[in-house]
Amino acid sequence: MRIPLSIPVLEGNERAYLNDCIDSGFVSSVGPFVTRFEEAFAQRVGRRYAIACSSGTAALHVALRVAGVSLDDVVAVSDLTFIASANVIAYCGATPLLVDSEPTSWNLDSQGLYDHVSASARRGDPLPKAIEVVHLLGVPADLEPIQAIRQEFGVTIIEDAAEALGATLSDGSQVGSVGDLGCFSFNGNKIITSGGGGMIVCDDERLASRARHLTTQARLPGSAYQHDEIGFNYRLTNVEAAVGLAQLEQLDVFLDARRKVAEAYRQRLAVDERFSFPEPTRGARPSGWLTSFRCESEAARNHLLARLNDAGIESRPIWLPMSEQTPYASCPRLGRGVATEIASTGISVPSSSNLTESEISRVCEEILRA
């Protein structure tokens, strides 16, 4: 039997809530489950407001728009991330400043970015309009230098927590609760899913109201179809929200399962020192979304990918850095190519919440044999 990389587990109230949608006729972007999902999600991550969106990409796009990012602005973002993190900056007509990884957590080098912004401020050079800090693969980024940038220079922070729902920082706070805005994804392979979908969270009523307005085509209240700016068809449907709410009710179970999967891999692969795992900073706790590690070389990683695939085990390389993607190859960069080193040797292995002990054993046996 093939072992998939990351699949949804639909064993809660999903079917019952979907039947409620069908029985009530609320299946589109208006319905009680949208409100219930938003309220429950905001409470879970410790924010006052949550705005459901059609995808994690839509959430990031609207968050940048709400933050005032526009034509010719610069937005700092992790070089090593899924391309949606950079695409949304381009949607706004802005330019990504690609920030290299630090080798421990694989996340954006936040201290290096702080040093860059400080030096730019001393010279009187333009500063980034915003920082989109990605919590890569569910591992929390180091936010202390990023918060210092906001405090000292007024730069807006947007947390891209698409892969990290449930991860916590060293003080116990949830990822997505520190930035001016936080964004999440509910794609089918995430820890919880609504089939698609995303969420914006914040504590500022003005930002929340503007975000909700933009996701509904910027339509003004009332019976007339009047719109005061260019908006987007970015609302989550009631059907998707019903699934999302049922999944959110099981989040703690999923987090516990994925963290146990990650720990099992660490223990069983510890016999080979050529494997190295990303480590969170200062007591932060990852979500366990995708267990990933580095091999000793690109050739070894590629050999392992091929061997696992032949054995019916789905695995994949880490994201290709944005600086190596055609649309962003000419963008300004900060760093010395650590992201490239991680991407060329990194691999993600099966991490589903329902992965069994025997499946973990099979994957580890194949890895060590390869």
C-alpha cells in the first residue's frame, strides 16, 4: 500500500455539518458555519477577529492590501517558502526582498533582516513596507528581531502561518497572534482542512473590517450593488466552513498525532548522524505539519527521493527558493545562499495525522536502507 505524504482525516462532525448545509440550503458564501468557524478560529489562536477566505493565498493577498502595500513598495519575505508567499507581493505591484534562511530552524534570518533594516534607516534609505514572515513547515520563526523592527521603524508584520496552525512561540502564544495580521491555509494537505480556504486574523477592528470588505468584492451595505473600490471574490463558502469547523474541533488530536510522528522519525533516524532536522528557537514548539530533514548532499537526497518513490512512499523535496524561481530571480536578496543549501538537501516524508506505527517503521527502514 502506498503511504501518502499528508492526507486529511475526516472522522469528526464533517458529515453532520455538511448535512446541515444541505438541509438549510446555505451552501454558498453566506451561512451560519462561516460565522461559527471564524469565531472559533479567532478564539483558538488568541485574536479578536478572524476573516475566512477562499484560500491561504487569498488571505495573504488581502492582508498585504490591508497593510497598505502597493505599487513599487518592497516587502521582505523568506527566500525559502512556497511561491504563493512571493506571488501575493507581486499581485500588489510590490517587490519581494528575499531574505535568506538561518541554518537552525530553516526560517527567515530575522536578525540579519533587523541588521539590514537598521543600516538602511541610518543611511536614510527606503525601508520595507511590510515583513511577511513565514513559519516554514510548521516550525515557528524567531519573531523577536522582527518585533523590534516594528517597534523601532513602524514596519508592518504579516505572519504567514499557512503551514503552522497550532505551533507555539517560546511564551506559549500561538503563531499568527504576534503580527499585525496573521494568515493561515486550509488546503487538503494541511493539519486541518476545509477542502481549500484560508483565514486572516488580527486584533484591529479597522483592519478586520477592511479585510472583510475586500473579500466580498468591496460591496457596500444595502440593496444596491454599489462598490467603493476594487475588491475580490475571496469569501469562504458555508460548505467549506462547515468542514473547517469540524476539523478545528479535532485540532488538538491532530497536533498531538503529528508531533508524535515527528518524534518517532527523530528517534529512529538518530542512528545516522547524516540526517539533520530543523530546530525551533528558544523553546518554541512546531506544529509537526511535515516532518522534514536534510541529507548529507543533494545527490543523497535525490537518491532517497527515488528509492522512497519506488517503495510506494510519497516524499518530496523542500520548496525551491524564490531566488531560483523565474519570476523572482532578479529580486533583491539578503544572505549567502543558506536557503539554496537547505532546499538542495532537504526532504519531507509522510506525516499524516493517522500515520501508523507500522507505516513509520516501514518509512524509516526504507530511508536507512537507501
